[in-house]
Amino acid sequence: NEWMTALASGAVAGFCVDVTLFPVDTVKTRLQSSQGFIKAGGFKRIYSGIGPAALGSAPGAAVFFTAYDTTRNLLKKPDRSFGHNLAVDMTAASVGEVVACLIRVPVEVIKQRSQVTKNANSFRIFLSCIRTEGVRGMYRGYRSTVVREIPFSLIQFPLWEFLKVTVAKYRGKESPDAIESAVCGFFSGGIAAAVTTPLDVAKTRIILAQTNDSAAAGNILPVLREVWSTGGARALFAGVLPRVVWISVGGFVFLGMYDTTKSLLNGL
């Protein structure tokens, strides 16, 4: 029952966020592209790539929360110290990200290439990727995505859990309500998004690189060095504002919707 609840709640939360905030994600991707914002499409075709994003958002989020809740329930001990439970939250978030990226990365490859390609057709981009790079091409950027997602989750989820406990204690309740959980998700997501933006820039460059480009090898440190050498700190933090807005609002909707759906399902 807990497994199915996490699966369904994650699916609902993921779909709501990825579809409603998709234009902000497109702007962020184009700002991070090596082509530059205008050449990558500017504010035109702002919904390019929404098809694969919509198809992949629910299963990706469902798998993450299933792995996250399962790991957390196995390891969590309510009577243990704060440090122990913090380590459990970090472990659960890391496990969730590694598993979820198996679904998330192929979706990101098709979605981001659609976002920066003129007259994009997601299905044709998928066929082109398979034809030129094989299945391995669909997982280009897996390592860089995991390297981005794990630090992000190590900040976001323990902070979210900590803020929820703090708010509940302050309000004299056992647990926060859905709005309070969503507000905690807003702040934890925004902080994590700002800190991990350089890793997101590297991930975007790797996914969008041509097959003969050195970035296509997927090694994140050389890509970060190249970004720094060509554009400095400004390039490393390209797209930080839309990323923080997207993930802050996304954290509000995503984590708030997750807790709300979970509470509703547990009440059935």
C-alpha cells in the first residue's frame, strides 16, 4: 500500500510540475545552450519538446518517490538523532535520483534537443539519435545528470524534511499541512537550484553537444573548465534565474502536490 501510494503521488506531482512550468524550463535550456539564447530559439516555440516531457514526467517522478520513500522507511528510526535521520534522508534522495535517471535522462535528451532545434519534431529527433548514436546516445549525459541530481537532492530533500519538522513544531502539530509542506518545498528547491546551477549548465552542454564535440564524451569537469574559460562565472550560472524560479515554484507544486495526494490516498 505504501509503495503504491508513493508511486501514484509521485506520478501526479511530476506531471503537474513538468507540464505547467515547461516554458520556464525551455528558457533556462536556451540560456545554457552554447548557441546562445537567441540562436537557440529565444522566446519562440516555447513549448517545443513538451510531448516527451509530458510522457516521461509521471513515470520519472513516480519511480523517484517510490525509491525515496522505500529507502527512507527501511532506514528511518524516529528515536534516533537528527544526524542519523539527516543521513537517511540524504541516502534515500541519492537512491531515488540514481533510479529515476534511468527514465529521466532519455526524456531530457529528446526534450532539450527539441527545445533548441528549429522546426523541431520530437519523434524525428528520437529516430535521429537512435540512428546516429544507438541506445547509448539516449543515455548521453546520464553521469552528468546523476552528478547534478545527487547534490541537488542532498540539499533539497533533507532541507525540506527539516523545514517540515520545524514548521510543525512551531505550529504545535505532528505534521505540516499541504500548504506548509509546499512552502517548505519552495524554499528548499530554490536554494538547491541556485547552488547546483553550474552542474546543470554542464549537463545541458553535454546533452546538446554534436557527436564530434569533446563535450559529447560526457565528462563533466572538462565541460565545466571550458564553460569557465569561455564565459567565466556568468556562463557557469547561465539560466540561474529561470532555474531558481522554475524549481522554487516547482518545489511548491511538486512537493505540496505529493504530500496532498499521499494524504488523500492514505485516507481512502
